[in-house]
Amino acid sequence: MVVNKQSSYSTLPSFNNAKSRTTLHCFNQVWILPCFLTFLIAIASTYTLLFPNIHKILHLTPTVPPHCNVFDGQWVEDNSSTYPIYNSTDCPFAERGFSCLENGRKDTAYINWRWKPKQCDIPRFEAGKALEMLRGKRVVIVGDSLSRTQWESWVCMLMEGVENKESVYEINGSNITKTIRHLGVRFRDHNISVDFYRSVFLMKKDYKVPAGAPNNVRMTVRLDEVDDIRDQWVDSDVLVFNTGGWWTENRLFNEMRCFFQIGDSLVMGMSVIDGYKMALNTWADWAEANINPNRTAVFFRTIESTHWRGPNQCDVSREPLKETNGREKSEKSDIIIEVLRKRMKRVPVRVMHLTAMGSYRSDAHVGNWGDNPGMQDCGHWCLPGLPDIWNQIIFTYFLPTISSFNSHHN
Ligand SMILES: *[C@@H]1O[C@H](CO)[C@@H](O)[C@H](O)[C@H]1NC(C)=O
Ligand SMILES: *[C@@H]1O[C@H](CO)[C@@H](O)[C@H](O)[C@H]1NC(C)=O
Ligand SMILES: *[C@@H]1O[C@H](CO)[C@@H](O)[C@H](O)[C@H]1NC(C)=O
Ligand SMILES: *[C@@H]1O[C@H](CO)[C@@H](O)[C@H](O)[C@H]1NC(C)=O
Ligand SMILES: *[C@@H]1O[C@H](CO)[C@@H](O)[C@H](O)[C@H]1NC(C)=O
Ligand SMILES: *[C@@H]1O[C@H](CO)[C@@H](O)[C@H](O)[C@H]1NC(C)=O
């Protein structure tokens, strides 16, 4: 481990004070006791140079108290040009369908809201710092289209710190589409990979349905087996998951004609919520058995609020809601929190409990400004926008507290 002496030195204010006081006053008798104390402090400070862990504890982002619930807070208007972090028109990895300003959205106030946790502040995002922190690392984001948005935001945020934009590329030259299974962006000069895997249930899907299944069963989702591309996720330093939006009766049973399967058996009649719970337990057992907690920081995002007025209808507001009308609660989010708390023993999973945070943001959806002007969208978020703040929380709040992201740079 390389410890940069200069930066450890300058983050220890007591050391600097001690030095000046000792030279100025130590021959004056009145000052003998304070001088003796400051000498002790000076000596202790010198010791911290020899014990880099002490340095690290002191060095931790000072605005973040250790027990801050970063997801408990409120939105405050911030006109100080903290946001937007990037211009989606200039970022080749922000898909057109989320690029609201490019698609004609005129009111821009929705960009200028900052999340203010009750007990702390989220540090400002600095792309250069984030790039150094992730140097040589692989980031994998797995889930549905909201995870794709997060992935796009992640790449666009980091690209702000890259001078040669050509040095950032999708490894197979693939274009972003709604159904693509895997996208992988490389930051050549920093040796960073940021991958997205589409896995809307996180579970294995099967188009070969069990023999004797009713005619309306077109496919199944296995509740006892994680998606068959799961092995591709494990070799990573940051791993972010979500699942939820596809777990509805209408989507599963009516639109997809997809039913639950356990082992070789079709399970008709199980509620979607019970299926969701079982799937999360399966996911948790898989993660416990397969993820190396010494290497991989695992995050799980809870359910996102939607703001539909009716089927395919919504009104994007100009400001966040003052009242969320219960949207800050979600049964599925509660299940995520409970299952992970009970099941994860060896592998810590950081729950990103975004449900309440997003529930106010009826102003931050794609609305009419997607890639299909005839279609309203109050499920997805504009980019730049809310997903940038999820990533800002990971970059500036979570990762700097994890030693493998904090030890070998400067
Ligand atoms: C931010 O700017 C908007 C639009 O100019 C203005 O309406 C609002 O009052 C400003 N908010 C703050 C906190 O300065
Ligand atoms: C984003 O960049 C494009 C040009 O690439 C420019 O036309 C547009 O005004 C910029 N948008 C914002 C919000 O600055
Ligand atoms: C790039 O990072 C990988 C780990 O993700 C590491 O194995 C490899 O040696 C690095 N390559 C260079 C050129 O630093
Ligand atoms: C991606 O889209 C561009 C422009 O539409 C097209 O020229 C290119 O062939 C596409 N690439 C792939 C791999 O499909
Ligand atoms: C790129 O193509 C190779 C070969 O087809 C495939 O194995 C790999 O998964 C692809 N990578 C991405 C990020 O799509
Ligand atoms: C993780 O690190 C701990 C302590 O250094 C060690 O005991 C453990 O075996 C490591 N686990 C794995 C999976 O490498």
C-alpha cells in the first residue's frame, strides 16, 4: 500500500497547530502544560504517518458522519450549478429515449434539485476522483431498464473526467437498445470496465415449459435458480442489482404469459409477491455462496416510484411533489430489506433505499420527451437527472468508505 505522506500530513490539523505553538511559546513557563500536551499531540500525529489505518479513519470524507441514513432526507433547490453533471446530447452512452432536453423538454428546473439527507451532506461529485478510485476495476450493473439508466448515467458521469472521449468505447461497438442483454464500456486510459446486464427478474427464464402445462403458459421464470448469465457478474469490484418493475400480475401472467416454476414443476396460483420473495431468497443464497466480499462491493436498489395518472397517461410536473400520498412506501422494497437483512451473513449488501427519494420526483420523469412522442412515460427518469444522484451517492458516499477503493491511489 502506498500512503501519500503529503496528504496524510495536511489532513491532520493538530499536527500543524502543534508545530507553530511549540516554536512560539515553549520557553514561556505559563505555557509548559499546553506545550507538553501539544508535543504529545505532535508525537501522536507523527505516529499516524506510520499507521496508515489511523490516517484513513481521519481522512474519511469529513462531511459524512458514520451513522447517516443517506436515503432519509429531502429535496432542496440548488441553483449553484452543481447539476447537471453532464450534457446527455454530448454523451454517446445516454440513450435518446432518456435524453429529455434533447427531445424538447423546455422547463429545466427539474435538474436543479439536490438531495439533502437529514444527518449529512452528499459530497460534490468529482469525475477525476471517481476515475482514480475506479482505476483497474470492473463495475457491473444488473437489472431492468432502470438499471440501464443507471449504467448510462454512470458512464456519462465518469466521461466528464476523460479528455479523449474516443478512449471510451463499447467493446463490441454495440448500440444501446431496450432488449440488449449485455453492454460493456471500457475506459481505456483508466482500465475501467462498466458493464450492464439485462436481467429483469434476476432469475432464470425458460421458454421450454414443463410438460402438461396449460396452453396459456408461454414461458416460465424460475424461482429457485438465478439467471443463467450469473457467472458473468461475479468477477467484479462493484456490483449493483435491482428487480421489481416486471413483477406484476399484468406483465407476467397477461402480457408475457409467463408463470412461476420451481424445479421441474409449474407453480400456478402463487401470488406475485410470494414469487418475488422466493426469488429474492434464491438471489441472496446465490450471492452469499458466490460473491467474494473482500473484493466486491454489492448494492441492491429498492423499488422506484412511478407517477402515472392512468393507463399510459401521466403529467410530468415542474416541481417535486410536496406530498407523496403513500408512494414513499413499497411492499417490494420492504421485502428486499427484510430478505437481505435475514439472509446475508458473509456478504454485506448495501441497500440503496431509493423509494422515498424518488416518490417526490413527479417532475423528473421522461413524460413526453422520450424517443416515442406518442407515448407517455412516468416510469423512467430523464438523463441527466435523478439516476445521477444515485451514482453520486455511490461515488462520494459509499465507495470512499470501503478500503479497497481507498487504498492504492493519490
Ligand atoms: C432557483 O432558480 C429558480 C429559477 O430561476 C427560481 O425560481 C428559484 O427561486 C431559485 N431558487 C433558489 C433557492 O435560489
Ligand atoms: C448540450 O450540448 C449541445 C451541443 O452538443 C447543445 O446544443 C445544448 O445546448 C447543450 N445542452 C445544455 C443543456 O447545455
Ligand atoms: C486492468 O485491470 C485488470 C483488473 O480489472 C488487471 O487485471 C489488469 O492487469 C489491468 N491492466 C493494466 C494494463 O493495468
Ligand atoms: C449502431 O448504430 C449506427 C447508427 O445508427 C449504425 O451505423 C451501426 O451500424 C450500429 N452498430 C451496430 C453494431 O449495430
Ligand atoms: C462481445 O462479443 C463477444 C463475442 O461475441 C461476447 O462473448 C461478449 O459477451 C460481447 N461483449 C459485450 C459487452 O457485449
Ligand atoms: C477475506 O479476508 C479475510 C481477512 O483478511 C480472510 O480471512 C478471508 O479468508 C477472505 N475471504 C475470501 C473469500 O477471500
